[in-house]
Amino acid sequence: AEVAQHGTPASCYTVVQGTVYDVTTWIAQHPGGEKAILGMCGKDATSAFVKKHGGQPKPEEELKNFKIGTLSQ
């Protein structure tokens, strides 16, 4: 529920594989364009991230820089 409250470009939290990330500052920097990140704001983006970047070390390492916590049920 808390992640869902951060579903805007001004405050963009997302979840990938149970980890919560604040990717607000990454929106404008994402090489694939802002739209790709904006679609992840406020929701679990595991399937989208894995589909696009699964197994690629660079995107997975970059994502770690934005970790803010672990999803709790």
C-alpha cells in the first residue's frame, strides 16, 4: 500500500523481486526513456524488469543503487 502512494514522477517507488526502490531520480536518466520508468511507479514491476533486463548485470547493478527497503506483506 505504501509503494502505491508513490506512483508519480515526483515520487516514484517500485518493487522488483520483493525489494523496494525509489527510482524518482532515475526517471530522467534512464537510457530507454522516461516512459519505461513511469510505467513502474507505484507498483510491482518484477515481470517488466525481468522481461527487459533479466540476467543483464548492468541494469541489475544500477537498480541496487536505488534500494530503500524490502516489501513487507
